[in-house]
Amino acid sequence: MPQPSAQVTAAEISRIAGVTRATVSNWRRRHEDFPAPSGGTESSPLYDLEAVRTWLASRGQAAAASPSDELRTSLRIHTWESAGGTSDLLLLALGAARHTSEELTAAARLPDADLVAHAERDAAAVAGAVPGGNAVHLGAIDAAVLRALYMCVRDEGAQAAVGVLATRELEDSAVTGAYRTPEPLADLLARLIPGTPARVLDPACGSGSLLIAAGRRGVRELYGQDVLTVQARRTAVTLMLTTPEAEVTVRAGDTLRADAFPGLLADAVVCNPPFGIRDWGHDELAYDPRWAYGVPARADSELAWVQHALAHLVPGGHAAVILPPAVAGRASGRRVRAELVRSGALRAVIALPAGASVPLHIGLQIWLLQRPEPGSADRKSLLFVDTAEASAPAPVAASPRTRSGGRSASVDWAAIGERVLSTWQAFLADPDAFEGEPGIARAVGVVDLLDDLVDLTPARLVQASRAAVDPAELAEETEAARRDLVEAARTLGEAAGYQDWRASGLAAREWRTATASDLARGGALALLRSLPEGARGRGGDGDHGVGKDGSGPAGRPVLTASDLSAGSGPTGDAADLRTDSTPVIEAGDVLVRAVASGSGPVARVAGEEEAGALLGRHIHLFRPDPARLDPWFLAGFLGAEENIAAASTGTTLRHVTPGRLRVPLLPLEEQRRYGEAFRRVHELRADAQRATRLAEEMARLLAGGLTGGQLLPSRDAEPVRAVRLRGGDSPH
């Protein structure tokens, strides 16, 4: 029986062609020979894949889909009935990672029957190491899917293939609320655990971000459990790929109702549990021995996870748990919180800024816990840290013309990590002598916390320490902020005074474009990135971890994705790169964030300040040939919103595929005119954001000083205008 023709949506056509959805809609309206819909509905039509590819080829529109996009499309258009589904393909991704690039290419070229047999052998070789993976069923899966998977593993690595497969299965199972913990947050939790624990557990491991971060710290035994089988398998496969030297044990199941590790005592527990779950087993677990600090209320599932973590720790072991802010003050959890404080099990509460992790609209908290040791001394205080101010972008130098800038990042992980870790380590070294930092960190006595509310909200507790600020110091700081603001307003006025813009005519200008991959193949630019340890480099040239003077990466600063978003210079540490192939940035390089989600500029041109720094993770580096491409022209078009949208995949986190970004084909002289315009736009944005940031800082200092009693209003100040009260009455 002939195989039915594959069908694709308009969104998939845009990914295949490397264009926006709007471009596909224009093609449908303007070109009569565009393939007619072959299925679907009027509002969501489907098109024959081969007809679309033929039409694109006839117009010289080469396919721009990356290997992961090809795998995603193959999974979408080739359906099958298989006992294992995409879970068996996760095993195949792990098995395929054991082959060389040449062996993967040879496998993809096998005839269909031989390819299926080869794939089943690869998957069966690793089946016993993955939850529920003892039997492999790949015979019902189309060979095109297997080929796409092998090519994705060859070109982008097994982790990229695992991400596509897991996302597909989550979509098929209609699961909601499954989010990945951001890597910077996962790294922070792992670093908050003192020392180097030998055994770490994550009882709600999800896609494995926290265990991966623990593995990077050298942990040799990693344990995980998740209620979703696909997530448990994804974690197991990913850990085997990223930490092959560690002993990995991952199980599927409901952790609170059916603990897979009832006798396990770990040195550390890291966890980002589900929030707001009322059906967590409150009734059947009422007499569970884990509730040593009180039975959690039905609305307090998070406190059940906290006690589950403590129950799995060795005496003296530490846990780091991500929780919503309501847990710190909810009335129903008062008794459990009181016992956690009284016993000394809760050591610190750290408030994160909004946007640190899903849900992005609220500021989550990190609770740091330690299982009390028998006979240990009573703990007299708890540490509270509020990182809201640490999330502000790095300060901009007095001369913004000499550096790149732009919108501030919503979360400055470098600043948060430095502040939280240094504060936590200082507190652990001597809790009784810890002095804290006004408005940021404070050690609060246990007795002072055990009131009727037992409210552990950091913002409420650390604000009380602002009264210790010296009035003279605050007045001097406020005056310095005022001077900086006046200077920033002057430079902003100069940037805004540029008027050399004009309309292109009656219609928008159009031009031929080429993808970055095409330009790289033609030698117009080189595309570089930091590769993980053991990865095979492909394409590109330039320095990788070695400077022109022959020096290695040690001691060099690292430009991170946060630096790129914040418009700051390099602030990262080479020790955190964990790569064996790291490009060295040169002046004139174009830097593009690999994750487009979040605020801040996506692209910028490296200047002298960045030259010599190492390229951090999650940044793509485009090194143009100056005889063929102007850097500012390239950065302006690479960072365009439509261009980034067309080259991105994902929803919550949009990952940019650099080779799919498109650039107009213009003469060099015309490129330079565009480049100068983009440079001025960049300076305008940087100056505006700097002025806004300084104005907000000055307003914060003034308001805090006036309300805190450190500043007084002038006796000669006159009201600017009369304020009318509601209803039209004036004050008497």
C-alpha cells in the first residue's frame, strides 16, 4: 500500500524555508503557482510537503531547516502506532551518541529495512539504563524519522535530538505545566550546596536541569524521580550524555505517594517541585513519617516537598528547594514554618526577582535547609536575602559611546550569583557575627521570627535593616546619582538630535537575501560558538581558547549571555565554561544571543572592551570578512525582530538557529551607510536605557532616604502646583 503523502502546516513551511509566517502568507496570496492546500481546514490548511519543496526549489529558495527542525517536521508528518513511541527514540538518541560522525552518516544511508534493524540494535544496547526501557519497538516507525534523528545527532548532538523528542511526547500527552529550570538558576542551586556532595537527589527532576548542574560539580551518584515517564527518561538519557562518569538512577512515579527511594539518604537534595497542587495525597499521607515538622495542609503541597527533601538527607546534609513566595507567609503553613525555624532545619530564604523562572510574573524563593544533627548546638538565626536590586543591569560607564548598551536584562544572573553565594558563605562561616547588608541581606534571630504569623518573606525582613544607612553617605550617593543623571540626559539629547532619516518611497524597499549558512559557505563570514567538552567542531575558523599571544583561557574574562543582554562588558569566569573549544572575541565580531527570549538586545558588535575575552555559552559569534560585510550592517539585520522570529524555535524559550538568519545582499558602500545608521540607533537605545536606569536609581535613593529618615526636604522648597483633592476640594 503506498505511503500517504506527507502534509505540513504554514508554520512548518516557514521553518523549512527559513522565513516568517507572514512571508508564507504573502506567497499564498501573490503567487498563483503556490501549492494548493491538500488537507486540513480553511483556517488551518495543510500542504503537500513534496509539492512545497518543489515550489521552493523552483524559486531558488533553498531549504534552511536545521537538522533538529527536520527531525521535528519528520515526527509531525510521519505518524505510527508503537508501544514505545518517542520514548524508544530517546533510547536511540542515546545509542546513536556512541557512534562517530562517519558511522552516523553511514547509518542514515542504509536501506529502510537495514536502517530499522541498525536502530533497534543501537537502542537495545542502552535500554536497560533508562526507566521503562527494557523493550524496544522501532519497527513501526518510519525510516525517514530514524534518518532525521541520526542526522540531528551527527550535526547538533544527541542532546538536541533528546529535546525535540521529549517536547513531541509532552505535546502528544497534552501535559501542561512542564517547564525547564533555567540553567543559571540550576547552577546557582548546585553551588549553594556546601562542599562537593557525593550523592544528590532530585525528587521532581523534570528534564534534569538541577541534576545536570550537580553533575557538573563532580557529583558521582545522581538520583531522580518524576511523575512523567517521558521526563524521567529524558533526564536519564541527558545525564548519561552529560555526565558519563556518574552513576545515574532515575525512576518514574508520583514521588509523594510512591517514593522510589524510600531508604535513600543523600548528601544533598535539589528540587524545583510543582506549585499549587491540591491533589498531592493529603488524605492518604496524613500519618506519613516524613512529616516530622507537622502535617502539611491540603493547600501546602510545597511544605510536603520541603519535608520530603529533609527526610532524604543524611544528618548535616543540605537541600535547596525553589518555592513560590506564598509559602513564606500563607496562614495554613504557619505551624510547619514555625517548627522548621525552631528546629534549625531552615537556614536561609533567598528571594529571586520576577522572571528568574516560570511563572515569570512572580519572584520565586530559594529555601536552604539542613537536616539537624543529633546533639548539635541550637541555631540562633536565619539568613534572609532579597536579590531584587541585584537583578539590575551592570552600571554603564560614564562614556557610553565607548561601549555597547541596550535594554537591561530582566535577570542579571552574574550579579545575583555573586551576591547570593558570597552572602551565604559568609553566614555559614559565622552566623552569630554576620552583619548583613542594609536592604539586601540580614540575619534574623529565631525568637524574632516565632510570632503569630511566622512570616518568612525576605523583602519584609531585610527592609528593616535600611535604618542603619548613614545619612551623610546616602546624601553623597544621591548627589552622585543626580550628576550622573544630568550627564546621561545631555548625551541622550545629542543622540536624539540626529535627523538624517527619510522615507524609502511609496512602498517598503525589498532586497534579495542569503542565509548566514550560505554566507559562511561563501567565505563572507565565519560562525563560531563554544563547544561542550568532547564535542566535535564543524566549520568556522579563528581562535579557540588561545589568544594571539599564545596565552590560554585561564585568567581571561568571559562574555556571557547576561552581559550581552545588559550591555555590559565581560563579567564571566573561564572556570565556569566547561568547554574544550572556546573562541576568543575580536573587535568587529558580531555577537548574537542563542536564546532570544527575555529582554535586552539580541545582537551587538564587539568593541575594544570585549576584544580578547572568551565567548560564553549561549552566544553565537559571527566574524565577518571586512572586505565583504560591514559589522554594524550585519548586526542590525541579524538582530531584527522578524529575522530572529523566523530563525527561532520553541515557545517559553526561543532558541536561535544561527545558520537560518538572513542578510540582505547589498554593495559594501551601501552596507556602510546602513551600518552607520544602525550604530546610531544602538547609541540612542543605550543612552535612553542608561538615563532611565539612573533616573530610577536616583528616585529610589530619594524615596528611601525620605521615608527612612536619612534625608530631609529643603525648608525653602515651594509646591510646584496645587494638588486638588478628589471631589474638587482644596486642602485648608
